[in-house]
Amino acid sequence: MASRLKPFDPGFAVYVHWPFCLSKCPYCDFNSHVRAKPVDEKRYVAAFRAELAHRAALAPGRTVSSVFFGGGTPSLMAPATVAAILESIASHWSMAPGAEITLEANPTSVEAERFRGYRAAGVNRVSLGVQAMNDPDLKALGRLHTAEEAMRAVEVAASVFDRASFDLIYARPGQSVQAWRAELTEALRRAPEHLSLYQLTIEPDTMFERLRDAGRLTLPDTETGRQLWDATQELMERAGMPAYEVSNHARPGGESRHNLIYWRYGEYAGVGPGAHGRLLTPRGRVAHSTEKHPEMWLTVVEADGHGLVENDLLSNEEQGDEFLLMGLRLAEGIDPLRYEKLTGKSLDAGRIASLRDDGMIEIAADGFLRVTSEGFPVLDAVVADLAA
Ligand SMILES: C[S@@+](CC[C@H](N)C(=O)[O-])C[C@H]1O[C@@H](n2cnc3c(N)ncnc32)[C@H](O)[C@@H]1O
Ligand code: SF4
């Protein structure tokens, strides 16, 4: 059986975090900060260069299959800043032919004007944060753009870039299943090759958490949440864009190659404030994360040449848990033999049998273990059971 495990390389990716936004959305707990004064982008470029050199020394000779500018709002960066960072990446590693280079953009008209500059810098894919298709809901989400402006940005993106995606948030305060079905149907008429559909999560220490706790935010109950999920899967499958990951849908071939590297437990370098990385070093698989506060990160990088605050060798068991946590999010599932290779032990046969009996997981003909459509709405519990 063990011979079935083919050498499998999910690829090598670089994540670049830009931590600034024009305003803070009330639901968001990403590492994003609002600054009254313009950001000194030249100083940031120098710090990004230093961090890239540092990671390249730890992971030399790789071929980069994907770069992702995430945030925050990377579409606030000058195209010249993006170009300088991409040049630095290409000076340390070789770029795979046709490497995916994605930039997360907020869909305002000002940002759409910069799209051509990003393309000239080397970006070939954008991910737009549309979030909702009507103005009252966009306002309630604290967004600075209108629905019309967002759709215009989607059109501009389609004319400028080879590939595009947009994000919507559902299960919003007061949203009915009927309203979401109509909204998603409308979104599908405008959809590029990829859509990310996130169920609203109330994150700790956000404005939405404070409003909910004060009884001023009425969210869909668990049953409505499940109906919203089911409606999403139904409409997306019918449109030929099934989920390839819990919240991500694509036409065949339109999947985000960058995120697939994370979910397939590949290797990635993360640079910028609060970025995470996983590198295969001679010591073993190492978990990295950097100082989150932007100005503090700058100071530390300028002094030490990197902003790492976490640089930990992962035990076999930790790697196994991470592999399950990431891989079971994917419709394709995981190869149990890769789990064995990472951890030196097999998955618990008794737990597999009981999850199979409950209809939560299945073993495909290729030996991959995957979560079923019944299991996905309770994915956290399924992963916890298998990883225990
Ligand atoms: C890094 S964020 C934002 C990118 C970009 N700044 C924007 O706002 O358009 C990526 C995506 O996560 C989703 N997201 C952020 N916070 C969320 C929450 N609390 N619940 C559900 N989705 C969330 C949004 O759809 C967002 O576009
Ligand atoms: S959702 Fe996007 S724009 Fe809003 S605060 Fe978070 S990162 Fe910034």
C-alpha cells in the first residue's frame, strides 16, 4: 500500500502582507491599521527587501509558483511598490513560468484606476472584496464603496487581468435565505472564474462583537445559517462553480493556486507585519510569524534584518494536526499516507470507521480521505475527532 504515495510537491509560495486600510470594517480582525498620515512606502520597500533576503537564505533555490499581496488593503500600495517587491522576489528565487501573482483589492473607483499599473508590475490576478451586492448592507458592513462601484471594479478587473475573483460575506445581520438566493444569483451573473463566499463570523474584539453583546446586532440563527449554507452550495453547484474548499468556489481550473499551496500543506515564506510562513529547513518544518504592529515591525526589521517573533520547529504531531486542519477543508481531501509520512503513525482506524458510519467522511477510490457534504457544515468537529 505504502508505494501508492507518489512524490507530491504542493509548490512554494510567497505571501506579502500590506497592513493598512482607509477605515476599519466593524467585522474585521485581520492585521489592518488606519493611519492619518501617508505611509512612507520607500521605507517599507526596504524592509520587505530585507525580509525577503532573510527568508531566501533560509529557503534557497526554490521555484516560486505563487505570490499573494494580502492585507489590509494592498490596493493602496503604489504600483511601483508592488513592482519593487516582485523584483526582489525574482532576484532571490526563480519564478515558475506562468506563476500566479495575486493582489487583494478593495473595489473603489480610485483603486480600479491603479489596476493597469499593477498589471505592468507583474500582477496577473486580483481578488476583490465586494462583500455585498446592495448599498444598505455595504453601509452596515462599514464599506466605503457602493454596489455599483464594486461591479464596475469587477468589470475593469476582467478587462485588465487574466484572472479575477471576488468575495462576498453572507449570513449578515437580518439576511433571509430568500434575499441571499437573489443576491447570489445576481453575483453569479457577474462572476469571474472564482468566488469566495464567507459566512459572517463574529470575531473577538471587533465592533460587531460589541454590538452583538449589546443586543444591537441580530444574526441569523443556527437553522437559518444552515439553510444559507445549503442554498449557497446548491446555487454554486448548479452554476458549475462547486466548492473546492469550504468557502471557495471556482470553475474548473480557476482555483486559487496560492491558497491550494496552504491547504495542501506546501511551503511558503511570509513577509510583512503579522505574516505567517512555513519553511522546510534542514532543521525540519518551521513555523514563522512576524511582529504585527506595522511601525514596530519596521523598526525591528531595520535593526535585525527580519521581523520574526516566532521561529519554531514543528513536531511530527503538530505537522500532522496542521496537515489535517488545512487539507480537510479541501473537497479533494487528504492522502492518509502523507499523514503517515509526516507523523510516523496512521490515522486512528476506529475514528475513521465511526466518522464513515456517521456519513461525515468517505474514502475515495484513489485512497484520499475526504469530508462529505454532510460533514462540511460541522468540519471543525470532524477535524477535532480525527486529530485527537
Ligand atoms: C483580508 S480580508 C480583506 C481584503 C480587502 N481588504 C477587503 O476588505 O476587500 C479577506 C476577506 O475576508 C473576508 N472576511 C473578513 N472578515 C470576515 C468575517 N468576520 N467574517 C466573514 N468573512 C470575513 C472578507 O470577505 C474579505 O474580503
Ligand atoms: S475587511 Fe478589508 S478593508 Fe476592511 S478592515 Fe479588514 S482588511 Fe481592511
